[in-house]
Amino acid sequence: MRRPYVLPLKFPRVSDTITNETELTSSKSNVDRNSLKILLDFLERGRKRCTQNPPTISVVPSVLKDFSPPRSFSPMTVSIGPLHKDDENTKEFERVKLCYLHDLLQRNINSRPDQILKECVEKVNGSMDQIRASYADIIPFSDIDLANMMVMDACFILEFCLKHDDEENFDNILDGTLRDSIAIDLILIENQIPFFVLEDIFNCTCRISASTPPLTKLLQFILVPYVDPFQYYITNKEFPNTDIVNESTHDHVLGYLHKCYKRVGNNMQSNRTVRSEPTTLKEVAMKIKSYLIACFSWFQGKPTNLLVPTLNIYIPTGQILRNLIVYEQCFPKVHNYFTSYAIAMRKIVEDEDDVATLVELNVLVNNLNSNKEAANMLQTLSNTCTIIDFSSYQELMQLKNYFDSSWIRNLRRLRSTYFGSPWSAIAFVAGIILFSLTIVQTVQTILCVIWSRYVVLFINLQCLD
């Protein structure tokens, strides 16, 4: 009988087992060391981030971007900074930047262009760590590429402003529509470079000329009028925040625009969180007056009036306001002036009829196709916005208390009941007149009766005498 085939069993040798365990232990040790190295690198990055100033430029979070119209924060014509450098729709314009770079360097006749560029690059390289720290996201460009980008973009912004300030050599490359589009792109929150970079390049290229105004004045008089959504250019010589406009501690061009609207006084701040103001602003709307001043403060006049700036609504208005609102939402140190304004307007404007009312009161100037479009724009400005320190909280609470008082409620009831239409008002007035005449007649009758009795009494007394 044939015996079944049995596979031979192989037992590992003791030396092989020891070798495998050693290799496994060594592999785990390498993994642990690599993991520890990565974590220590993260720790060092966190330490540097904590010791530096907080970032001021970032990509808009999806929670805010998803509730906004497409491309509200992305440039349409020109990219500034690294966040949209690779956008296809802005690559064509890079050739125009080269022309602007050439024109800017030709303005300085006392230095050669290569010397000016060398000085600009040295300035930027000296603040490279600070530049990277200004962005909340990791910049995937090398120091050389990032430095060239900063110099090119800063030179473009400066020459864009200078060409409009120079009437003899006015820009013949761009037409009016393209200039408007570029101005909008320059204040988008994702399309910024740090303000100190712009200031350094300005000092290297333009500051030598005595005829060139300071950088903040150049922005105030040239760029801001393109993007000011209110019927009051921030070019008034009596602008109340001259010290703010002239300072150089701005985050970027958008931050400069935001500070231009800084309220005159900060004594109306509140520390409570407000998602939707508990005020009957719908009833206050008819009492609003326009206040033509470049400031978002809600100034207190008489207790029945809420004073606001006149908003000029045209196609880019929503985009401009959204970028200013997102700037406030993303960076806690920025005051909530625009967010407060947007939330208050959302409470006032519910439909196109409200827009028509505010247009009559000169609170709004609507340049869109219909009042419904304007109402939709104002309604969606403050979606998902949560604010602390509502800039007009005390003024709104004072108005709420005023309109909630008993005599004001009775007055409103009287007005809605008897003055809702011209005929009811006429009937009410006629009734008041008839009632008054009846009272006069009654009083006269009473006085006549009393007088006749006094006369009879007087006659009787005379007869007795």
C-alpha cells in the first residue's frame, strides 16, 4: 500500500527570528523618529506663527463663499498676489503688467531701471518671512518667484494710480470699462499684497519725485472713487478721519478702504453677540434720513431719526460690500461696520416696495434694472454673518424703546386707522371740526343760560332795594 505524501515542515531558525524582530523594531523606530520630526516641525511653525502678527490675507472660507454669487472674491482681469496667480482668465493681462513696470521705472530719471529694480528686490527679500506670514495659507512659490511677483504687482498698482493722476500721459492702454474692472479687482480680499510691500516699492520708485503725492493720498484720490459704493467720495478735504487715511499701518488696499469708513467715535460699542437685531426697523424705515458723510457710523440725531449714508447701488456694489464684510468676518481685529450696516439694511428691506421707499428718502440710489434686484442684493449681503460688537446697537435699542413706548404705539394706531387714505383723513378732520363746533355750541349755550340767570338774579336784587 502506497504511503501518502506529506509536506515537510520547515521551522524558522532562531537566528532568522531574531533578525526579523530586529528589522521590525528598527522600522518602527524609524517611523517614530520621522513622526516625531514632523510633529516637532509643526510645533516650530506654530511657535513662529504665534510670535508673528496674525495673517491678513486668506482664501474666503467655503461657509461664506458658498452663499455668495460666483466669483465674488476672484479677480476677473488682473491677479494681485499669489492666491490667483495661476487663474487662466488673468494670464493674458500679465503682458500689460510688463508695460506698466516699464512706464513706472521710466518716471525716475535720476536712477537707472536696473538699480531701482535691485533696490526693490532687496527690500522685498528682506521682509520675505513677514510677507509669507501675511497669508493664512501656505504659499507654493519659491522666495525668488514670490519676490518677483510682489515687485511686479506693486509696480502695477502704483502705475495704475499714477497714470490717472497724470493728465498729460493718461493711460492709453486701457479703456474705461477695463479700468473699472481692474479697480474692483484691486480691492478683492483674495487679490491682495501686504500694504508694507506696496509702501516699500512706492518709496523705491516714486518717492524721489517731489510732485508725487503720498501713497495714501494717491489711493484716496485715484483708486477709492472707483470703488466707493456711496454717494460721497472719500476725497473731501474735510474728511473727519484724516489721521486714519494718512497712517501706514493698513493690512492691504482693502484694509485701507475699510479704514476710510471708520466711525468717528467708538463709544457706541456693545459686547453682546447679535445674529439678528431685535428691533422694529421696518417701522423705523420711514424715519430714516440720509447722511452724506464717508462713515458707516449710525449717528444719533433726534430720537426718531436713524441717519445712514446714501448707498449707490450698481452692478459691482454687492461685490464690493461682500469683500468688506468678509474681511470683517475672517479677521476678528477688524471692526464690524459693514456687517452692522448689512444686517440693519436686511431688517429694513424686505421687498421691492421697501427699496422704492428708501429711494424716495434718498437712502438708496438704484441703478439696477429693477427694485427687486436691489432688494435681493441687500437681503443676501449678510447671509451667515454673526457679529460681536454691533456698531449701532445702542442707537437701535434707543429707537426700539422709543417706538415701543405706549404713546408712540397709540400714535401709530391712530395714524394707520384714520390717516391710511386721503378720504379717511378728510373724514377724520371733518369729524374733529364738527365735534369742536358742537363743543363750542354747547359751551355757548351753557354760558348763555348761566348769564341769563345771573341777569335775572341781578334784576331781582335791584327790585328789592
